[in-house]
Amino acid sequence: MVDTQPSPMLVKVAQAAWLMSISRAKAYALMESGELEYVKIGRSRRVPLSAVRDLIERNRVGRTGR
């Protein structure tokens, strides 16, 4: 059976924080600093999953070869 449920494009701030293994407060701080993009819908903030992936990619640290 094929799953026809679409994947969410936006998640709540707490969900984004959980995905990144950080606190909700840290997620809000990242949004305020401009490091984590978000969408404002009314008074709510939602984080695009692509923004979570982008933040992770920008902050990856490569191996030093040792």
C-alpha cells in the first residue's frame, strides 16, 4: 500500500528544536539572530523543514583528516 500522506513543509518551533536536539529557547534565539528562517502565520511561527536542513548544513564541521 502506498502512503499518500504528504510530508509537512512547516513544523512548530518546538518540533524544529527537537529535530535539532536543542532547546526551544535556543531555536527562538536562532530565529531572532536570523540563522534559522521561519514563517509567521498570524501570531504563530513555523519553521520550514528546509530551513532546519540548511542550518545543519551551514554548521557542519568537516573532518581534519586525523
